[in-house]
Amino acid sequence: MSEKVYNIDDLQNINVEGEKYIILQIGPSHPGSGHMRLKVWLDGDIIVKVDPDIGFVHRTSEWLSERREWIKAVPIVERIMLPDTVHANLAYVLTVEKLLGIEPPPRAQYLRSLVAEINRITSHLYGIGIFGIFLGSSTVYMWAFGDREPFIDLMEMLTGARITTSYIIPGGVRWDLPNGFKERAETVLQYMERRLKDYEDIWVKNPVVQARTINVGTLKKEDAIRLGVVGPNLRASGVYYDTRKHHPYAAYSNLDFEVPTMKNGDSYDRLLIRVEEIKQSIKLIRQILKDIPEGKIIADQIYNQLNPVMKKNYEEKKRVMFPAFMIHMRPPAGEASAKVEAGRGEIFFYIKSTGDKYPYRFRWVTPSFRNLPYFTHVTVGHRLADLPTIYGSIDYFPPEADR
Amino acid sequence: MSEVRKPRDPLTGHVKALAKGFKYLVEPNRMTLDYPAETMKLPPNYRGFFTVDDKKCIGCSMCEMVCPPEAITMVPRIIGEGGKTIPAPEGEKEVKGPKRTKRPVVNWGKCIFCYFCVDVCPVDAFIPTQVHDLAFEKDSEYRPSYEDYLKPPEEPYKNSKKVISKADLKRGVSYEPAP
Ligand code: SF4
Ligand code: SF4
């Protein structure tokens, strides 16, 4: 940090055309984990101001979803949050279920939590890997991306697709646990626990990493609350808030887990919190697989509409087919909202229905968008070389923010 | 959490990191699949290319309606006797006189393999396969004709070694010959 104090609210000082500051354009072609541009004003190599220019990967997910049948929004929202598809899918379906007044059966709730936790681990590993490459360590990048693989294989076994699972549908889920899933999951979890110890030696407690991240990009607790950042980044600043605990959905109210928090709110804490959350997710997956109740995986309202061929498929292959209701559903007029704790933070959904074939208003806020203040507020006063550290540590994903 | 955060003293830290790196240098935990010499046998519910059973399909267009990227086109089809364009297939003798109906064709350039169509079909007429690695040379191959669409997708690298992935305590994922 420089000695000089820059007041970020007093931006008039910055003479855009003047020669006092160097303006550096970072991006827009994929400066990190997606297309965005960072406009950086530099005094020597001290950052005076950062203006994140977002929207390069805006894909009109809201507009598209307002012009399609309700079920067709599932793949759309998934493609926005690619490393974190299950949570987007879940948040949307929870909102639609509130409108429809359907409650999924307990087994489906547990299965939702199960895929969500598997997805949280892959999302955090993705974040840790990207952070690694930002700091110049291709080792941890390869390791983290490689270690996503066993978990993605689990998702593939359960849902039939590696990333874009489209697994959660209004009323329940599409497939039941396949044979041998529990044993395989247990092996994968034990493998990951052992690997986390290796990560500690080679990456988390590596003196180089500590030197580059400790006290870099600190966001104090009060500021974190004031700026409205979410997810692991918020908890790294010491705020005890997790949607899974405070507004439980799926099976989380029956599950026992901790919400790790840190004190300092610097880049190092944001790395540590992700490692701690992976440990919690491992604990959660074990618990879910132990406690998962028997029973239907789809709500009775949907099950009763299945025709005999579909019912036979359900009994034999544990596969839920779609009744015509899925195409023609018209949730009653009204508004609904839902919140879900995704890997990077809280997703918020708001949908207004007029009882029509399409949603009338489709609105969602993704966690990366809400973590945007990090660029403007915590970078100021740091050296330019610290910018990748801060960018990497907040696990920012431009396609997700732009929606 | 303060004990997690405590900086490691640099000497121990570097030595531990190097030792771990060296360990993996000598004993790497590779999970690479030697594609295409080895190809995977995927789980039975894996969502790959699929075709439709011409005899089962009733031409209801539900699959076309549910497809999120609108990849399915319904093509006209005449079944039964007197069919001019396409001769009537076996097993449909009971249909008297030509009957106009429709059949789905998937545009592979648009399909996202969500399997909504497969699941919505009231007679379960789609035939899913686990073939996922097809490449198309020409634009027209993306949009097959109905006759081409009926052919089951041909797996590339038929002579490759078939393996299945397995969770492995040491390597995360390992591959062993498929049974
Ligand atoms: S799998 Fe999905 S995208 Fe492909 S044709 Fe079927 S419904 Fe359409
Ligand atoms: S939903 Fe099934 S029966 Fe109906 S048109 Fe499609 S393939 Fe044929």
C-alpha cells in the first residue's frame, strides 16, 4: 500500500486527458476469467482509480426468458453461471415452485442439496485454480481443474451431463441416485480430503502466496456490509451470513453444518474461506448420503399427470419424464422471489407472472455482479501488480455478472 | 481461524512446498485419458446424440414445443398405403390408406442435449445413445434429413480401447477396461 491517501469518492481530481495519471486499459479480451475491461488510472505504479467496464458478455438472459415457456428458462440461466449451473437452476425452480405452490418431496430436497454441494466444491476449485493462474502458479491451476474432475464425474453419473445438468425441475429432480453412487462419492471425498492437505503445503501456506495476498485488497466488515458484497467474500470480511443458514431452502434446514468466517477480509482470507467451505461441503455430502430419506423424487401433483409409459419408466429406471404440464404450465398471477447461496454468493430471483404462457417479468441478480465494488473500492492505493491478486481472490466471473 | 492464517516461517514453507512438488514430480497423479486411443464408456443415463423410433412416434409435436433452443423441426411424413414420398415401414400394415403425420428432426448445430424432448415424449419414442463426440464437416450435416436422422449415430474411433472411469483414492479418477 502506498503512504499517500487517495480519496476514491473525490474522483474529480482525476484529469482524464491530463498527463498526471497514466490510463491503462486491461481487457476487454479476456483479462481474467471472461471478457471485461478494467480501466486503471495509475500514479507511477500506484492505482488511483479503477473503472470496471462490464457488459461485454451480456447475453440477455432476462429478455430471452420472458419470451419463452417457463421450462425453457432452465438451460438459459444455467449457461450464464457455467461453473455453477446447479445453483442457477435451483434458484429459478424455487421461484417457479413458489408461484405454482408445489412442494417437492423430502428425497428430492436432499438430492437438490447433494448436487448443489458437489457443484459448490467444483465452483470453489475453479475459483482457487483461477486465483492460482492470476498469481502465476500454473501448478495449482492444473491441480484444481484436475480435481474438479472426480466431482464432475459424480454429477455426470447422477444427472447425465457434466456441467449443464438441467437436473432440477419444478416439483423435484429428474433422476434418482444411481447404484454405486454412495461408494463412489465416499472415495472421491476421501481423495479430496487428502488433496486439501497437499494444497495446504504447495499453495495455501506457501510463503510466496502469503507474501502476495496477506493485507492485499482488504475490505473491512463495515464496508463489506455497506457495499453489499455477497458470498464467501462477505464471510471473509467477518460477516456471519449464509443464505443456507439464514433462509434455508432444499434440505439445508435438516442438515448440520458450520458457516466459516474470517476476520481480516484480505485476499488471503478469501482464499482460506474457500478451502474451509470445501471442507464443509464434504461434510454436508456425507451427511446427505447418510440421511437421505426414501420416497418419491417428484411431487404428487406432477407424478399424477404422468401417463402409463412414463410411470413405468419412473418405476423401472428411476427417471422422471415430463408431463405435458411442463410445456403448458401457467403459474397463477403473482410475484415470487427466491434466494440461493451459490458458490460465489447469493443469487436473487424475482419473477412476476400474469398467469400467461411466458413469465411477465424475469429478473435475477448474480453474485459476481454484487461483488463488483471490489474493483472500485479495494484496489485504490495498491500497486498495479496487486490488481491480479485482488481480481483473482474475489472469484469474479464476468459472464455471470453480465447475465 | 487465526491458527490457519498464521504465516508459516519462510524456510519451512518453501521446503514443504518444494518437497510436495518433488513428490508429485516423481509420482504424478495423472488422470489423463489417452483419447482417442482410449475412449470412455459413459454411464447409461449420459445424454448423447439420439434418434427417434419411427414406429413408436405418433407425431404429436410435444418434443418440438419443449425444445429450449428450438432445435427440432417437424417434417411431414406420409405413412400407410399409397404413401408417395416415403414407402410405409414394416409393422404399420394396419394403417389403411395414406395418412399424413409429422416426425421430428433435430438440428445438431442448435441442440444443447438437455433431453427435455426425450423426457416429454408421451410414448418414449426417442432412442438415446451415449455417443457424444461426433464432428460434422459440412453445414448440411448439422441439419440431417429425416432419413439420415433415423440412422443411429455412429461412434467414432470404434477400434479404440473402451474404458470406464472409476473413483480412485490415489489419483482421483482412474480408468479401467470396460467390462
Ligand atoms: S435435447 Fe434439448 S435441445 Fe436437443 S433437441 Fe431435445 S429438447 Fe432440443
Ligand atoms: S414427442 Fe415423441 S411422439 Fe411426439 S412427435 Fe416427438 S417423438 Fe413423436
